[in-house]
Amino acid sequence: QVQLVESGGGLVQAGGSLRLSCATSGSILSINVMGWYRQAPGKQRELVAAIIRGGSTNYADSVKGRFTISRDNARNTVYLQMNSLESEDTAVYYCYALWGIHQYWGQGTQVTVSS
């Protein structure tokens, strides 16, 4: 069982930055994939960024060059650094973990970008 606790959301002006954090209850090194999804009102949940256990990363086209996913193995925490935020980035952001065949989700954190 893995618990994910997110933090770092909030209100920011367009062009600004935020950093989201996702702390896991277990060793991050035992988790196959960790990532961030987001869901805007009236839209489907979509993958934003993911980091695989070996360190490879993957990003949605809409955030490439603006967002960076990283992890701190000692703190069992994954981060999403979001720069040059746009109003289209407004959504609830969810931390995600794939451990073996089991999927885990955080409670979500709201990110609102004002134009």
C-alpha cells in the first residue's frame, strides 16, 4: 500500500511558477512509475509528466519546455516544477504511482492560473 500526499498548489498569475510536491509513504525506488495528471473542469484527466524508476521522463506536448518532473530519493518525494504557467494549466493536479500492477492516486491539489 502506498499513500501519496500532495502539496504546493495555489493561485498564480500567468507567466509565474509553482512547484508541486508528492511525498510517498514507501520507498520511491520501489515504485515503477510516478507522475502527475491533471483534470480541468469538463475535461478528461490527462497525463502531464511521468518519471520511471530508472530515471527516464515523459511529458505531455503542452508542457514540454515549461514543466520539469524530478525526484528526491532520500525524501521519497516527486516534484513538478511548473514555469511560464498559462491559464490553460488551471486544473486539479493529481500525483500518481504505479507499484507493480497497483495504481495509487493522491487527493489532488488545485492550481489556478489567472490571466
